[in-house]
Amino acid sequence: MAFDPMKVRPLFPALNQCINRQPVLFFDGPGGSQVTQSVLDAMSHYLGHFNSNLGGAFFSSIETSALMATARHIAQTFVNAPTADSMVFGANMTTLTFQLSRTISRDWQEDDEIIVTALDHYSNVSSWRQAAEDKGATVHQVRINETNCDIDYDHFNALLTPRTKLVAITYASNVTGSLIDVQRIITAAHAVGAKVYVDAVHYAPHRLIDVQALGCDFLVCSAYKFFGPHLGIAYIAPQWIQALRPYKVEPAPNNGPARFETGTQNFESLAGFIAAVDYLAHYSRTLDTQALTLRQHLSRSFDHYQAYEQTLSHYFIKKLLRYNNVQLFGLPHYKQRTPTFAIRINAFQPADIANELGKQNICVWHGSFYAQGLCEQLGLINKGGVIRIGFMHYNTFNEIDTLFEALDCYLTLK
Ligand SMILES: Cc1ncc(COP(=O)(O)O)c(C=O)c1O
């Protein structure tokens, strides 16, 4: 049975609201997704009843410690980590990455080399560049293949040497939706003894992560991109959890994942994160009464989300290709990508189009989305970047029709 978005849309309050008596169309998912009522309830339930801290002898602290442990287990299941002790929480992906880059770079030296890519969001570039600068290490940036907006694998192979200490790579481009063959990168990097740090922020809402299958050393994502609250999540492979020496407050725990967590955690976001993962698994539970594990339910749900997102992409691309004054970055395929599209129309400024759409409650982003390398290589930096249209599994074909009606005046102008 095909995925029916109408089964999930009622669960999202934001999708069912009107602003200025008009419905709202959210095509801004790559910038942040909407959340379900269950996420809101979980967060307000925690804050309303148990707002506390870890390690106390009283009910609300005991509940908070239990919540922390549950969140680690849920995060373990979400990315298929071998142990919950590999899961670390933080403010967001960027903050976690800056923190981890300081820790990971502690033993870098002048002859060491680091590889980043031009496709990445710069949270996964600047953090490594600045860490390398402190140690006098050299940073190489892999070019993109401009035709398919994938990375240039030949260039990557040419840059990889036994001096490479770390490869920082995105799993999917937050601008063009390109899915990257990270497995191939990891195999090559590990062959020369380099660690691999994967940015799965854009990948996470669309495909189910499996860190054991990937064999990466580090992987980071952000719950607000997959229907949860603002919270960063990092997987650190078991061999690095005790081997690394994170910067930390001295008396704070020095065992397990808590070593990497500075200060008081955002417990209400952990509660919301647990609810978001439960939501992601929920669709599978509606299909039949099979007794499956959470991971199995996630896997079945994601199969449906992915298939449906591909039909949305296919529909969107077919409509888009009817016009010849539109430029789509990356290839016009719908399978090897997330449902995220970067376009420009004629000589129109992306900001002007996004502003007009915004007035009609059609939410799309414009600009370069911190993907500085990609936008520089495509010559888009001084041109206002692109319009980014991103679908989530809660979007519909009707919404795409409405989008094209709103874009019609730009698309048909000669
Ligand atoms: C691919 C990608 N990486 C990293 C980030 C940064 O994530 P955060 O906002 O959690 O720091 C984003 C945010 O848009 C992103 O899309």
C-alpha cells in the first residue's frame, strides 16, 4: 500500500493552520521541519512536571536521568549504533562539530592533512579548517562535479594520502539533494588510516542511517530536521569514546558519552527527540499488527517515506522540465537524491521570488545555505544563490500544483 500523507498531516499542528486566512505550504524542510503534537506534548510534559537535572535523589531528577538514558537508547536505535554509549547530545550539529573538532585535532601535527569537500555545509568545513590552522596542518578541499553536483571522486582519490588524518564529508547536499557515496569514501579513507566524520543532517529525514553498515568514525545529525526539536546528535564509534580526550570541566564525568557533553543538557529537547523518533516509526505501526522492534518499524516507515518522496520528486521534475528558462542544479533524476531542489529562474533574483512566495504563505528558502564551496564553484555567490524547494513526506501533489501556479508568472516570462 502506497504512503498516504493524509494519514500523517493531521498530526502536525503547523500544517493545518492558516496565516492571514490562507493555508501554509512548507517547502522549507531542509532548513527545518515541522513537528507533531506528540513532540510538543513530550516537551511540555517534561518541563511541566520534571524540570530538573541529573543525579539527584528526588523524583524529578530520577525522571531526568531516566529520560537521558532513554534518549541515548533511542538515538542508538535511530542510527543503529552498536551501543548507546556511542551517542552524544549537544546544542546542534555545528556546535557539536566545533567541539569535536577541537578534541579530534588534539594530536594533529604540521605534516598532517585534512580533507573537506566543496559540497558540504560549512559547519563541516570551517570547524576543520580552524582546527587545522591551530596545528599547522594542511586542509584540502575536494571539488564538486558540476554536472551532477556530486563530489569529484577522482579529485578525492588524488588528495587522499597516508598523511590524511581525517575526511569530513556530507551524506547528502542540503542545497541540491545529491546523495553521496559515503561508503566509498570511508573505505578509501580507512585504507590510509584516516578517520571519517559524516554530516548526516540533510540525510536523516529522508533515509534511515546505519552507522554500523557505514563503518564511519563519527556521524552527526540534528533533530529539528527530522520532525523534532532543536538538538544535535553525534555518533562516536566505540573505539574513540574513551580514546579521545575532550575538553571538559574537570570534575564532570569522564566515562562514556557524558565526557563529550558540556554543561546541562537540553532535557526537554531530549523528550521531544524521543517523541520524534516514535513518530517516524509510527507509520509502520499503522500498517499491520506485526510485533516488530523500533528499528524494524523505522526501517519499514522509511521505505514508505522514501518511495513517496521519490514520487513527489518525479512529479516536481516532470513539471519543472516543461519550462526552458529554469536552471536545476544537479541531475534531473529523482532516485539518487533527496527531494530537495536548487533552482534559478531566468535572471530573477532568488530572494525576490522567495519574497513573493512568502507573501502567499509558500515557504521556500533562498541563498547559499552555508554551502559556500558549492555556490562558489557554481558561480552563484554574487548572484544571490538559488531558490531551494525541499519536500518532506508530509507534502502533497496538490501543494506542488499550488507552487507551480505561484511560480507561473516567472516560469512563463520570456
Ligand atoms: C547539511 C547540513 N549540515 C549542517 C547543518 C548545520 O546544522 P545545525 O543547525 O544543527 O548546526 C545544516 C543546517 O542547515 C545542514 O543542512
